[in-house]
Amino acid sequence: MDDMQKIILEYVTREYLEDDSQTINPDTPLISGGIVDSFSMVSLKRFLENKYGISIPDDKATPEAFDTVNKICTLVREFKK
Amino acid sequence: MSNIGSYDARVKGFDWSVSEQELGYKKGDVINIGWYCTDRICQLGKADKLALIWEGQGGKEKRYTFNDIRLATNTIGAFLKGLGIKPGDRVCLFLDKVPELYLGFLGILKIGAIVQPLFSAFGDESLHVRLDNAETTAMITQKKHVAKVRKILDKLPALKHIIVVDADAPQALKEREISFNLAQAAPVEHLDIHPTLAETPSVLHYTSGTTGMPKGVQHVHYSLISQYLTAKWVLDLKDDDIYWCTADPGWVTGTSYGIIGAWATGTTQCVLDLGFMAEAWYKFIAKHKVTVWYSAPTAIRSLMKAGEEIVKKHDHSSLRHLVSVGEPLNPEAVIWSEKVFGLAFHDSYWQTETGSIMISNYPGMKIKPGSMGKAFPGITAVVLDPDKYEPIAEPGRIGLIALEPGWPSMMRTYWKNEATYRNKFKNGWYLTGDRARIDNEGYFWFVGRDDDVINTGGHLVSPFEVESALLEHEAVAESAVVSKPDEINMEVVKAFVALKPGFAANPDTELAIMNFIRKKLSPLAMPQEIEFVDSLPKTRSGKIMRRVLHAKEWGQDIGDTSTLEND
């Protein structure tokens, strides 16, 4: 797991998981899995933008693009270029 | 031919007895929603008919016949009785859209207790306020939500039982927690159904108001009469339908039509317990051959945003009737659905307080895209002059949407808040708090709220509640909360915040405050934007003028500012 995966995974675990015993990995469905809903996606997007100094256009911040930590990393890297 | 047939013919000489007769109910009889949705359907010869097709993460699927749900609701009812739950006790459902939510709802009603559904994404403060107000005796929940309950348990002395439906092991449970696994419980063939009558309390749904804390909207078992008939005439549910109501039973649509309306009519319904994803929804419709679909404008707009290509990948030829509720359905959404599904979404309008659909577009009736439609037969709906509270006769003039009380599913009171309940009536009319105009053909056109309540994605959020919670954040000196326009959710929460000395107005502070509200109240209540200000507009008496901020967000005239402090 690279640094970005670790940071995002840790953030999602800390901020969005209610059950301490629940664990997630970079491929765990976040949106379809009900861990992050469409309203909460806004705060997750804000975290990514603050952390990586990027701006993610709304049309790219889709439930599909945010559904796993791995997909989020792909999105962040696209805008970090 | 639709169930309603001719709308105009149904309106003439309408009487709710048409519903009573179909349900075999006579005045003074026992009427128990739990029994009507399960045992009665079995007695009608449909015991082996599918009642529920449930699908969760990873394609996991469960199927229940009407006999299965009869037994399951008996089993849950018997378990609750065994814990000492009595008629009239409040039992909360704090669950995702798992089968136990749907079955628990009816099991609670069968024993005469009052069911209190709460949205499972509520934070601990939202949960505490509602459980405390209702003096809830028991809660049915999942292990993933137990941590939130444990945080507030000390402040809830009335809450005696926390029933966990998926506990890993009994030893993992703590104070007041008990495991109940429906799949492993011995099915209860016979349960003495509590002889509830028409006016026996049934459901307690909490809704937000412009001021004060959330109000518990109390319904009674007689609401079934409205919910059954509207499910037949508006949703047009028929014996061979596969029905999908996308609403969460934490909110009233999910109970009135995601449980009661569906099963009182003996309809097979589907539930998808997944977060919103366009592709998953389209697949679900195709896989289960959904015929009637009841959804919300926010979801429809999200589907529109996902594009038309994705629609074409799946077969939706099973669909025959589409209905929408929650917030105004914009004309573009109606036109879009006609284009991609060959069917128009029929908008419907009602509230937690009304218990059932009040104004709607009906099968077979001309749809005017963007209109709410016409009043349901038996419902007298008008727009009132906001000063005189008298019906406006001339078409096109904007007024307050008001309803003549007396339909079966009208709320009976706000829980322990009779004064607020009485304030909802003027000149004998029930005031909805919404504004509309009526055109010369009798169609209603939604204009907006008549108060500060924010309707985001079809759910009401109280600015007062968010402002109160914001003040509990260490950085916030004062705040004002208003709505701002949003392409998908119609409107979302925006907060104007003045910080205490020593706190910096930067993106990290903004994110910290957003997450604070999300966890304390709910994701719906979380400000989607925070604007840091030095001070807020106030009257000379020091009251924050929300309307000035609201007007700016919506590009409206800010109106009279003569009382503004700094003017």
C-alpha cells in the first residue's frame, strides 16, 4: 500500500466508520457499501482537496469515482499532475 | 386500465368507506396495520406469494413470501413481548434497509407498541433528542450503529433494551444490549394480535421545524385507510406488480409506501440496501423486472447526471408506472424520463404530518411537467391568502397550501407538543408550510417553503438545529444557517460562521466543522459550504436576519432592511 492509499484509508476509517470492529481495505465499496453517502462525499472531497492541494470538478466527483480508496487515489493522481 | 380509472369520476361523491369496504373494515372494528399487511394477505390466499425481494452488498439476496413475513413479524412481536414491551411503549428502529427494519416495523405494530423509525445515518445528538423526547423503551439496531447508542445511553434512562439483530457473539454486548437473530429464532405460528382500534397510536415519525427541536408526528392505525387507497390509486399497485420504493423507512415515504401501502395491497416489493449508484439501480430494475417505481427527484436528477448511455445498457421494458415524491419534480426530469423510459414520472406531494399522498398526478390524467397535480379524491386542498387565511379564488395567485382536516392518515398530534400541533391550524385549515399557486385547470404548482426549513434531497433540515449544534464547536462564535441552490438536491445547507478569536478561517477549520455536524446531527444537516464572516446581519434587537443571507444565496431582493443593525 502506498502513502496515499494509507492516508485516505486511515481518514475514511477514522471519519466514516461507526463500528470500531469494522475494517476496510482499498477495494472496499464506500458509496455502494453505505459507508459514505452522497452528502458525506462533499466532506471527503474537501479533505482530498485540502490534503493534496487540488480542485476536483463536481462532474468528476461521482459516486463511481469515490466508491473505493483505490478509485479515489486514481482520481487524486489525475488532478495532482 | 388504471386502478383509479377516471379521476373526475372518483372525486364525485367520494367517501373513504370505499377503502374501508375493500379492507373489510367497519367502524369500531379492530384495525391493526401489522395484521392487515401480513395475516390478512395470507387469508386472502396469497400466503405463498412473494412479499419481499431484498438485495444487499455483493448481490446478497433474501426472499420472503407473505407467509414468511407473517411468521417473522409474529416472531419479532413475541420476542418484544417477552422483554416486557407493552402496548403504547415506543420501540425505535435504528437500522439500515435490512429485512429486520421492514419486518420489525410490523412486529412492533402487531403487539400494539408504537414504532419510532429513525434514519440510521443520524448522529448521536439527533438520536438522543428523538429518543429522549419519545421516552423510547426499546431499540432494534445493528452492531455497526451500537457505538452511537452507547455514547448517549447514560442520558436515556427510559431506554431499557437495545436489541442487536446481527451481534457476533452475546459476550460482545454491553449494558442493556441483547442479541436477537431472526434467522435463528423459532418461528412463532400464532401471536395474539393486540386489538388496536382506529385511534390507537401506531407510528411516531420525527420531523424538523423552523424553530425548536424535532417534533414527533403521531399517527394511528386508521391511517391504513388512506395509505391503502393512495397506494392503489396513485401508485396503481396491482396483483402482478413488482414494486420498488427507493425511500428509506427512516422517513415517512419508506413506511407509508415502502411497507404499509405495498403490503396492505398484497404487492411484491423489492428493496436495495446499497448506497446510490446509477448503474446498480438500473441493474436492479432490470434484474427484478420492476414494474412500478416510486422514487425522489434527487435520485432522478442524479440518474440524469449519469447520462443516457448507461440507461441503454439495461433492459427497463418491465417498467409501467413511475412516481416521484420528496421535493418538486422539475419539468426537465419529467421530459427526461419520457425520453429514456418512455414513461413520465408522476409527481406526488404530501408530508410526514399528512401520512399519505395529498396532491398528485394520476395514471391516465394529463401531466403538466413541473406541476404537483391535483388533490386526491376526498382531500380538499387550497391555497390561502397569507394574511387572512382564506382560500384564494383567482387562478395563478400564490398562497399557502392548506388542507381541510379529516382524512384518515392525518397526524393526531405532535408527541408531547400539543401547542405546536394547534398552531398548524388557522381558520379550520391545516397549514402545510409550503406555498403554491393553482392554475385555471386546478393543477397545483409548487413555489417554495413558507418558513426557513431547508428541504435537501427531499428531507427537512431545521436551520435552528444546525445553528445550535454549530455553537457547540469550539471555534464557532455565532452562525446562521440557510439553504443554497443545488443542481441535484434542489437545496443544501450552507452556514455562515463567525469564528472565536484564535481560530483561523481556513479550509481545515471548514472541514473540521463540517465533520463535526455530520457526526453530531447527520450527513443531511452537514453544511455543504461554510462561509466565514466577521459578523452576521442582525436586527437592532440582536436577532440574526437569516432572510438577508437566504436572499443573497438565491439571488433575490433582500427586501426591507430598515431594522438591520448596521444599516
